[in-house]
Amino acid sequence: GDADKKQRKQEHARRREEQKRRRRLEKEVEELERLVTELEQRQTDLEQELADPQLYADQARFNARTDEHAQLCSELEMSFARWEAKQQELEE
């Protein structure tokens, strides 16, 4: 009767909300994967630059690159942790 109809409506609404939540999480995971990939590429580029002995002749440039590398490593670590958390949430 009416109680069954109401329960079905509530269940349908709950499923719809869950689907929205999953889509939102999937989008976040994709964005974080893209960000992590970009950060990893920048990290690789920076590490190649830091491996160049000529960099050490320019102290200001060397300092800027090492600072950027430290900041990048921190950002990469945080982004990866966020990705892991969202991925785990998605798997629940």
C-alpha cells in the first residue's frame, strides 16, 4: 500500500544519492590521479635539472630549484594521500 510505495520512493532516493556520491568521488579520484601524474612529471624534470653539475654554479637558481623540489615533494605526498583516501572511500 502507501507504506510500501513510500519505502520504495525512499529507497530510490537513497540509491540516487549514493550514485551521485560515487560519481563525485570518481571525478575527484580522476582529478587527483591527473594531479599526481603532473606532479610526478615535474618532480622527474626537476631531479634531472638538479643532477646537472652546472646548476651548482648558479647558487640562486640552485636554491630556487631545491626549494621548489622540497615543496613539490610535499605537495605530491599530500595529493597522493588524498588520492588514496578517496580511492578507499570509493571502494567501500
